[in-house]
Amino acid sequence: MHQEIIERFNSLKEKQLSIDITRGKPDKDQLDLSNELIDMTIPFISEDGADLRNYGEQFGIIEARRLGSELLSAPIENILAGEQSSLLLTYQTVLSNYLFAKPTPWKNLENPKMICPVPGFDRHFMMLEDFGIEAVPIPLVEDGVDLNALEETLKKDGNFVGILCVPKHSNPSGEIYSDSNLSKMFEIGSKYSNKFLFLFDHAYLIHDFLPTPEQKPLWQVVEESKVQNQTVVTTSFSKVTFGGGGISFMATSGDSLELIKKVRTTMIICPDKLNQKRHVEFFKNIENVRLHMEKHAALVRPKFELAYDYLEKLSNDCGTFSRPTGGYFITYSTSKPIASLVVKLCSDLGVLITPAGSTFPKNYDPNDSVIRLAPTFVTKDELADAMNVFITAVEVAHYGIDI
Ligand SMILES: Cc1ncc(COP(=O)(O)O)c(C=O)c1O
């Protein structure tokens, strides 16, 4: 059996592949779905008479905010439509609390800590590191965060300022938080402190490609739990229209809304209102956004299915893999502590994979087990080669084969 794996390894090496499956980016055919945006002509006056060519409408034009309100199912007065990046809004939220949170800005707290369900998004960890906020990992379970771990962690010493999570098609392992998981998270967090911030990066809110368990709109759960003032939800059209070229949205309320307004007032006079208008004219309404996402799903689904076909060839002894129904990533968890070795072997064969450990704070995966695969930004032929390399590398590492 090992002979076959060695031969496969060597023949893949001869192919001198050069494939990058590190980042979850939309492929060209997905971007083509929005080409109309590039040269469409739009009115330069907003619905309520604002001149979109000039400064003004600091928190987004009314029609973009309305679209955001439909997308996030939150009242329009709670919605801000920003530039193209939701990550920037998340960063600004952390910054605003760092500088101005009441009664105590986070910068004045001794050793502030943020809970981060893992595996998670590397840029969230980088962001917290910028502020010297310690990212404290807790495990994800099938339907959201491990609530016992959350409760136990909050009993420990330290200034826990909040939790940062991706509540749907979590990056990278694809969990979908259940409504009850979310309500209990709100209960536990607000019992800890009525200043505990629930920060949701809803990057994959409408990115299903297979039937997905229903979630109540997040803002509805927020309202039912009465945590509007301590919740911030961000999302964007980055993986709806153009990567880094869509509109970002935020839903929040009360003190959190005031804080974000305060910090943004200093740093930016207004977002790109013409791009906001272009998107509103392109989609017209939320139904069309959903129809557009079905076209993405049709392009993305076959790539995930192809990746699943290869991963199924691996013996269960080697590890397990997530089967997300949306989003951009698959997580493979090795049963032995060999993730770094697998990533290195893939690189030796010309396939770049996100470095092992990067889905954990400080790049430290205590079990050296989690590997993130991003199957979208390659052709199907490249993906087939990359997956063949991946499963071969897992087998070589798992069986300790000398190559
Ligand atoms: C969880 C998550 N949040 C945010 C982003 C970036 O979104 P944006 O382009 O809106 O900043 C990504 C992109 O990969 C992501 O995976």
C-alpha cells in the first residue's frame, strides 16, 4: 500500500505543479457575474437629493442603508453603509472601544482579552494583536460556540471585553450558529458584563451553496435578548460583487453606534457614495441579491463537491473534514499532530496551503491538526491536482512514509 503512495507522490512531483489554494477568493467566473457594474451609468443624485459626487452622507446613502437594513434585518436607523471592507468596520469597532469605550476605554484596562472561537480567521487575530488585546480561544462545536467553555473562561481572571465570531459558515470550519446557541451566548456574555461586546463578522451571511440550516435573522435574536447596545454586526458585498470592491454594512445601536460614529467622524468624511449607488442600481432589491448569490452557488458548489470526493478517499484514521454548505473553506483535522508536515509536503509538491496554525491565535494550534483548504480560486483541473497532492501528503505524513 505504501508503495502506491510513494509512486503517487513521485509522479505528482514530476508534474512540477504551481497551485495556490491559500486564500478564499472568488474565481474569475464569479467576478464576471457583476461585470455590468463596471460600465453602468448611474444618476449622481441620491433618492433624497444628495449630490453623490460631493462630500456628505457620512454614514452612507439612504438607499444603500435600506439595502443593508434588508440584508441584516435590522431597522435602518441601526444601519451604517461604509466603504468596501467589513473588516475595516470591525477594526474601527475595536479601535473605537479601545480609545473611547465607557466607562473605561479598553486601552486603560489591564490585559484586555477577547474571546475567539477556534479555528478562526487569521486577520481577526492579527487585528487584536495590533491593539495588544489577548485573543483567548474557545472551541467551536457543531451549532456554535462551546457554551460551557465560554462560561468557564469568563470565570477566569482578566478583563474580557467581548467575543469576536463568524456566526454563519464560520471561517474556516463552516459552523452555523443555532438561534439557541446565540441566545445563550448573549445570556452568558451580558451576565458577565453589560459592556461585554458581541462582535459578529457576518462575512458569509448569504453565501450558501447547499441546503443550509435556517437561522433567525441575527438582529432579531439580538433584540429578543436585549443586547442591541453591546452588539455589532458587519458584512459586505466583497464576495457578492467584487473582492474588496463592494459595500460594507454594519448594524449596531446605542453606545456602540455612537462609538463607531465618533471614530469614523475623525477618520473619514464619507464613503464612496457613487459605488454605493452603483450597487443599489445593480441589485435594486434584496431578492435580486439572493438570485445573484444562487449564480455564485452554482459556480462554487462543484468545486467543493470535487474537493469532498478527494477527501473521501482518505481513511477515517487519517482525520476528519468539514462539509460546509456555504462559505469559502474546508477544514481538515488530522488525527495525528502532523498538520505542519502535511502543509510542507504539499509545498514540496508545488501546492500552497494556508500555513498550519494560522487559524489559531499566535499561530499556535496546540494539536498541530487543523488545515484550511480554499477550493474556489482555482480551475477544477487545478483543484483536482491540488486535492490529489493534499491527500497524498496526508497519507505520507500519517503513515510516516520516508520520502
Ligand atoms: C470572516 C471574514 N471576514 C471578513 C473578510 C473580509 O471581508 P471584507 O472584504 O468585507 O473586508 C473575510 C475574507 O476572507 C472573511 O473570511
